[in-house]
Amino acid sequence: MDVGFGVSLRVPAPPRMAQEVQYEPVAELGVGAHGAVFKARDRLSGRFVALKNVRVPTGGAGLPPSTVREVALLRRLEHLEHPNIVRLMDVCASARTPHEAKVTLVFEHVEQDLKTFLEKAPAPGLPPDTIKDLMRQFLRALDFLHAQRIVHRDLKPQNVLVTSAGQLKVADFGLARIYSCHMALTPVVVTLWYRAPEVLLRAAYASPVDMWSVGCIFAEMFRRKPLFCGTSEADQLGKIFELIGLPHEDEWPQDVALPRDAFAPCAPREPRGEVPELGDSGEQLLLLVSVWGVLDPPSRP
């Protein structure tokens, strides 16, 4: 199967016994759309790994597109070994029945995601220096991905991992895409609360959608709760415009899902009104990386 990254992939052949016993599950970490994720021990090295099991019906269309995309993209980046991108260590078939194959993606194990890291932080929350360090790593990861023409498209605290030593790693590339200025990207991406306005409006978009998500996550590091909690695309846009102000008519994109007059006029608020803990440098960074003041995606880094 050609997956569009210069990589061909097929469902693996029946597994060797070594593959089946090399990784010893220790605990279930969660359940996704296509299977469970486990913490496991590599019997050969003694190290912990994360196993993402993907169910593949026999005789069907093969691996889910999101899995193919994630494997192909991470293999494309493998030789670059960026410290802030989660590492795919192995791909193997771990079981096969007459009706279903099970493919296992083996990732480096990281102790927690950013959502858990924020929840565990004692009051009043993360120290500013810790947030500054995490953001520095986060922006390095995004700069690296965008330099490779990769847009992640699903950045949220659950897809950002943090080691016990404070190292940040971007994970879950199931929606990531290689992009070009001539490519139309699909509209429904990114968890609702972290979607950029142009995605919510179903307008054209590219890598600036990631920077919007980064800005939302940056504010959440201080607040310890999401910045925009809409219940629908229209409600999410309304909450965004209540903070950044309703853009002028000449700034409103053409041929989008909702007209400008669907929203009440409102003036922008100051960032510190919503995130009082921001210092001067934090306020400037929040303005820079997206959330306040711009509907125009090219204005974001």
C-alpha cells in the first residue's frame, strides 16, 4: 500500500513467536478508536515501552488510514531523531485470528501526557520557569515538523507527553499530513477546543493551525483548564470572538461555513484578563503564537 509519504506498507505476515513474547504488557494506558494502548516491558532490553495495538479485519481494506499515516510519517523522521518527537521503535504483527490481524506499534514509553502533568501540579500550578521550558521545547518540536512540511493537525494536551525529567515530546501523528501550498487539507481535524478559526469556518488552512493550538495549550498551562470550551463549531467560534474580538468585514474569509453576521460584535479583551499569571514576556508570546488578535493565519509564525 502506497501511503503518500514515499513509504509502502502492508499488513505484516503472521508473527514469529519472538515478536509475540518480546513485549510483556504491564498496564493498560487507554483505549483508542482502533485498539488499546499498553505500558509494556521489553524482555530483551528491560526498558518500558508503549504498545499501540491496532485491530485489522482480515480481508478488509487493511490498516486504518490514521495508523498508516502515523507509521509512515514517523519512519520518515526516524533518522533525524528529534528529542521532542516521540520515537517509533518497532512495528510488528502480534496476533492473527481467522477474522482479525493485530498490528502493534511500539513507541518509547513516556510517563504522562501534559493533561495529567497539569492536573498533578500542586496549587497554584506550574512555576513560570517550568512553563517557559516546556514552551521552548514545544516550539522547537513544531519548528522541526513545519520545516519538514508536516502539519500535525491534532495538537492537544493529551497528545503532548512529558517525561519525569521534564522533557516534552509531541505524539499521536494519526492526523498529520505533509502539506504544500497547492494541497487541499480535510476540514475536520483537531479536537474542537483547540481548532483554529479557519478550521472551524472550514476555510483553507496549513501549518498555522498548529500554532493556534499551541497558543491554546500555552494559556492552559497557566489556567489549568482549557481556554475555549465550545459545544459546537459555531459555539466555539463565538467563544473565540468574545476574547479576540469579531474580525472586520474585510478580514472575514470568503466562501466559509458561517457568515460574519452570525456573531455578535465584540471588542477584544486583554490577554491578562483571562490569564492573569502572564508576565510581559508570556503575554508577548501568547500574542505571537496565535490566540489574541488575528484571524489571518499568515500572521501566525
